Amino acid sequence: MSLKTDAVKVCLVSLGCPKNLVDSEVLLGAAAEDGILVARDPEDADVAIINTCGFIDSAKEESIQTILEIAKLKTEGALKGLVVVGCLSQRYGDELRRDLPEVDAVLGLSDYSKVPALIKHLAKGGDARFVMDTRGGKAKTKDSDRRRLLLTPKSYAYLRIGEGCDHSCSFCAIPLIRGKQRSKPIEVLVEEAEGLAAGGVRELILVAEDSTAYGMDWADNKRMLAPLLEALGQVPGIEWIRILYAYPHTVRKEITEQLRENPKVVPYIDIPIQHIASPMLRAMKRGVSSTQVRKILDRLRDEVPGIAIRTTFIVGFPGETQEDFEELLRLTKDFRFERLGVFPFSREEGTSSFDLPGDVDPELVRERIQAIMDASRRVIEERNASLIGSRMKILVDGAMEGDRLKGLGWKVGSLGRTFADAPEIDCEVYLEDSLPSGMFIEGEIVGSRGYDLLARPVSSFSSP
């Protein structure tokens, strides 16, 4: 027998990057604080909210497709309201209002303080096409992320250290969407980290559009990431701190010192270099040459022994020659990045590369991406094979379910990560045991399966 309730229920679908996920958590935190219940599926909710991504074409297509799919539920009477927020809304709010009449409200990037009232308004049959400014709500402040309803496992949480970007890379629309760099004060981030740790979070993953520019907007142009890492390293309960989105030529020695000597900062860095051929780097307006990028990468290896380096490439940028691509492929094979992602170039309105001549044939782009990924996969598989028989510290994220369990022939299993792996984007460790999220264990590596490792739990580490 089901119990009836008059409480309003909302379902939120979060698309895009971890920074978008933080926005989703803030939005749900505001809703929950106002007594609104959170439903897992749109079919079980009164109102659905879609937090969109508008970074590249594939992300925009996914956002639009998701809106259309959920709009069907509203048309069929299964939903009372549909709200679209996020980067796509910030960038194309007027177009979404005009072209998607099923959507009741379109909000851009804000602190989402008005959203709970909007949800209740729609759930109670309020007027369709709710009149609200596309930007919606108040501008974000340094305190906007304090109240969040985490959507990540207990093991980790994203800590947004800043928002916006001061670079002018020719392919990137982020400054157009999220504006200039705005960093939070260190004391605010420490308080956020303490709150997350009190809730059982063991790993903090630092995110921003440019993490290495942290603090420059309020510290007289001084980079403050190293002092922030020192401060976060003092937060009880946090054992791992991971850096994402470092800008290549701004990873200074004070950062590598933290990666090497701070016991809480894992020796891992995400440093998107985008390309290695100097003509491409110039066209992308990256502010660095091929020689400089190679020196930076070599310095990371020298200054942080055992570091895991993750990077991303853009393939098919206008004018990319076979010679340019071959240089990128050689770097993939020779430098042997521990983790790597590749994306096709996407022409973005408002960026300086939008009208550049020299299109690369889409089929050739696909072939080039596949060649890079094949080379990267061989590197990872060789590394995984070399780890068999060793023991590693592993953070458990949660239970393994469905096809992966079935494929392994296991009745129970857990998913974990090593220091070399960020969640969602990197590799995983499969453990044949039922272990709680947030537990650190020592695991013996007993095998591999594609990109991922198989491990046998040996012992657990005591809670900090």
C-alpha cells in the first residue's frame, strides 16, 4: 500500500561537466531545504529540471534530446512542469523559449534561489511559460555552494574553487557562457571542505574552468592554488585531494611541490594540452609552443616521481595537417600519458575559430581519434599488466551492479579507484567483495579487464 503525500516532488537530470554537477547539487539543496522531495525518475516527479551543457555540439545535441524526451512526459500528463537551466540556457535562452513551448521556464546560470518557488508554482498548476528572466535569480556569490545535496557517492565530492575563465582560446565558448575568472576565498573553501568531510566525504576533487588561475582575481594577480592545497590538507577526514583543469604553462613549481610533498594531494593532474603541433597551438591561441608544452610535461615527470598525468586533445581543428596529427600521435605513444581523452573540433558561435577555413573531413577526424585512442589504450593496458601482483591503496566508490557483475561471474562486487583515476572519466578497480562507499582499502592487483583493474581486498585502512 502506498502512502499519499502532498509534498511536491522534483527530478533533476544533470548533464555535462562536474562544474555543472555542483550547480545541480546547489539547486537540489535549495529545493530540499524548502521541503521539496527529490525523485529519482521524471515519471515519479511533479516537476522535472534539466541542467544542460552547451560547451560543444555533441553536448548541445544531448541536452536538446533530453529536453525533448522529458517534454513527452509533460505532453502525456505525467509531469506538471518542465524547467531548463544551465549553460545551454545561458547561451541560447531566447531560442529555447521560442522553439520549445513545452518548457515552462528557461533559466541561465545563477544561485537558483528562485527555483524552489518556481517548482511549487508549477506543481500546483501555475501558469505555463512562467515569466522569469533568462538569467534567473540572483548572481552567484562566494557562498552559493554552501548548501548542496550531493549527487556523488559518499566517497568523493567536487569542490568548485572558482568559476569563469580569463583565457581566449579560439575554440572555447566557456568565457562567453560563464564569464571572467571569479575565485572563492580560501576560508570559504575550507569551510565547505569541512562540511563535506563531516558528511563522510573522503576525496575532494578541485574544479574550475582554470584551476591554476585560482586567486588571481583577488590576490593582486598572484596564483593561490598552492596555499589553498596547504589549507585543504589540514581538513580532518579528507584523505585525497585531486586537481582537475590545470592550464599547461601555469603549473608552477609550488604546485608540483604540493603534488610531491603534501600527503593529502594525490600525485595526479589533469592538464589539457589540446595539441602538440605548434601551428595548431598558435591557431588555438593557447599561448604556448610545442617545445614549451614538452618541457612542461617532462618537468612534471621529473618533479613528481610516479605522477599520473591526464590530458585531452582536440583533433580536426581547422587546418590540421597530416603532419600535425602525426606529431600528436607520436606524443601519445612516446610520452605515454596515464589517462587521455580526445574530442573532435566543434565550431562554436562567438569564438574566433568559428569562421576559420580549412575544414578537416569528418571521416578523417574519426580515423585520427581512433588512432589516438588505440595508442592510448595500449599504454594503459601495458601499465595495468605491469601492476599485477602489486598492492595499491584503493578508494571504494560503491556497489557494482548489473552487466558488469554478470560479465565477471560475481554475485557481489564493488567499484573503486586508485590515485591515478578521477571518477567518471578515468579507469576503475573491480573488487569481488561488498564494501561501503568511502572506505579505503589495500588491494592486491590480480588482473585487468580492458582499461580497468581487478583487485583482491587485503586490508582496510582505519578512518582518519
